[in-house]
Amino acid sequence: MTSTTPRTIPQRTRSSRPNKSHSQGAGDKRSIGRNVVLIGLSIYFLLPMWWLVVASTKSNRGLFSGTAGPLWFDQDFNLVDNFLELFSQSNGIYWQWLGNSLLYAAVGGGGATVLAVLAGYGFAKYAFRGRTVAFALLLGSVMVPVTALVLPTFVLFSAVGLNNTIWAVILPSLLTPFGVYLMRVYAQDAIPDELLDAARIDGAGEARIFFTVALPLLKPAVATVLLLSLVSTWNNYFLPLAVLSDPKLFPITVGLGQWLQLSAASGAGQQLWNLIVTGALVSIIPLIIAFISLQRYWQAGLSLGSVKS
């Protein structure tokens, strides 16, 4: 006859139970801290934008001696007058500067994106002699400041007669080592080698594989490189200042810089501060449109790895 010893089930004591109220309170404090940091960063980044919008509604006198302060509107709302004066100043040369910036950004930034996509895809998916050395040189060129290349570029273009032409701005903008690096890193993980091999087995050529298989998978990276190239070309100041001398070829950055120098040197004479601020406000509108237009490609890229089959 066997006897069984009753098994006691340990009861969870009060001290062993998780303190939900304590953890919830700590989580609430961390959440409040994150929200405070995010709100502070938002104010930090949006405050200059708000100042630009407010300053664009003021006259020259309101910019320097207004009673409402720099972050609020004056009684005299001169936004429409500033726009009219901006587009008519110097026979409407601001329109010329705006068109030049659009041309440089579209051709230079778009061309830089095409070259970066092709080069990055080649580095990621093709094995060729000297690939490691070439990519190492590419990474080294990323470390070189762009401003350090302006004077050698000026000397080179002066020797071939390209200074004071649109090509003096467009050709250097086509080279984006960081864009090539970004495309190479993204293509290496986003495009499986098995997918390319399957397309080759089906008889597809390399060009067809790139446009129909690889390129759709590279859309988020392409959008990122395109936006970085557009912003870099649009905000380029030192290179156009060095290689251009004709005001009709200036982009917005150099044109507004010329007005700034004119206003600073004229003393109480010709003051263009209100036009400079208003022109700066107009110059950021294309960049905002580009950000909004390309945002959906970033969201698609962020969600690529969220669902695993």
C-alpha cells in the first residue's frame, strides 16, 4: 500500500506580485519626458519657420522697429506688397533666379540620383575586379568637404571654358558619393540574390532585371537619395558664387546673397531686407512640396520589414 504526501501549492505573496501601479506610474513619467523632449525639438525646428512667415508680412521699418516683436505680426500686413515688390524688383530678376534654381535642382539632383542608383546597384550586385578598392575610394571621397573642391573645380572649368555657364553648376552636382554609398547599402539587403538568379533563369536580361525587379524594390532609397540631392543642389551657394558672374545665371541662394550685400553696404539707401525675407520664404516652398510628395515612399520603405511571410 502506497501513501501519497499531499503537495502544497505555494501561494503568491503580496510582495511577489508585480506592482502594476508603480510600473504604470514609471511608464507615464517616461512618456511625459519623451513628449516634453519632442515638443521642445518641434519648437526648436519650427520657430525659425514661424519667424520667416511673420517677417515676410512686415515692411523694412516693421522688421527693425516694429512694436509687435519679431515673432508676431505688426498692424501693417505687407505680405502682398512684399510679393509684388519681390517679383518686380530689377525687372523681375527673382523669377530668373527661381527658374535657375529649379533647373539646377532638376537636372543636377535628378542626374545625381540616376548615377547613384546605377552605381550603388552595380557595387551591391555585381562582382568585378577592383570593386573593393573603388568602393574604398568612394568612401574616402565622402570625407572630403564639398567646399574644399570648389576652387579646384573653378580652375578646371576655367581651363575648359565652362565658367559662367549652367554646366559649371550642373556637372559637379551630378557626383554624390554619399548617395552611391546609401544605394549600395540599401540594395545589398533589399534585393535578394535568389530573386535576380530566378529572373536570369527565366531568360531576362540585365536591363530588364534592373527596371522590372530591382528598381521597384529600391523606391524608398531612390526617394531618399533624390530628396537629398535636390536639397543639396537647391541650397548650393559657394559653388555658384565662385563659377558664375552673370546675375541672370544665379540661383536663388546667390541672388539673395547679392541683395543682402547691397542692403548692408547701402546704409540708409536702398534697403531690400523685406524682399530678402520674402524671397527666402518663397524659396522653401518647392522643398516642402518635394518632402510631401516623396513622403509616401519613405512610409512604404519603413513598412517593408514589418510583415514577414
